[in-house]
Amino acid sequence: MKEFKIIDTQEFVKAILDKTKLFRYECSDNNSDPSKKSREVIEILNYEALLLNEEPNLWLGYNAFNSVLHNVLKKSFGQQERLDKKLFDEVYAMA
């Protein structure tokens, strides 16, 4: 997944959220700006890419979503495990 570059991080986050329903991409029905959680995924993804001196890629995208899943969303361990698998499968399918 590391070899597959992400050209538009916002579109990547939106596409994954459309498929996984992990959380809502938009702030609200009336505000199409990225939600706080969406912005956090985008920020983590861009920051990790910068730290590693790499372009954003699917692996970093998965890691960014995983960070929000395990550190921000209030889910039980079982729910996190199930959502993590769904998340991985969707990102992997993009490769």
C-alpha cells in the first residue's frame, strides 16, 4: 500500500468514509466542510508524510484513520477491531 500515492487527501478521506461510514465527512447537512474528525485524519496523514519525507500514500492514510479510530472514537475493543478490519479492507481495495 505504501507504493500507492494519494493525490488528493481530502478526496481519499471522503471516499473511505463513504464506504466505511466510520464517521461523517461533512460538518453537517448545511456545511460541506470536513468535520473535526475528518480534518484530524487529513492532518495526521499530511504530518506523517512530511515527517517521513514521503508523499501521502495508502499506508499512511490507513494509519491516520487507525489513529482516529483508536484514540478519538469512543468504541469498545470489539467494535474497534471490527471497524479496523473494515477500514483496512477498504484501503487495501484501493491498491
